Amino acid sequence: MSVPTLIVVGRDDTYTPVADAEAMHAAVPGSTLAVVESAAHLPNLERPGVFNGALRAHLDRCARLAR
């Protein structure tokens, strides 16, 4: 895959644990991994400020790459 990729996981997610997200991150060159503390399977709802910050940073990176 050659597109900017953001992988987000909640630290306390037991359904898709951090180890799975780390494996995805390792398999996708150039990807970014964001581990959201104090969140489980829905970090976008459980910690929206942290999630939105990770997403904003990713989108900013994408915008820089597009220039």
C-alpha cells in the first residue's frame, strides 16, 4: 500500500488489541500508529479530543505530502 495510512487503536481494546494494530503498522510501510490511552474499541467516541488530534495530525501530513 502506498497511501498515507493512520491506524488508531484504544489501549484497552480487547476485540482488536494493540498487538494487532502494531502488526498492521509493521505491515504498512510509512503508516502512523496512534494508541489512545484510556480507550477501548471506540476511541473516537471514548476520547474524541485525542482521536481528533491524531486524525488532524494525519490529515496535515497528507496535505504536506500532496504539495
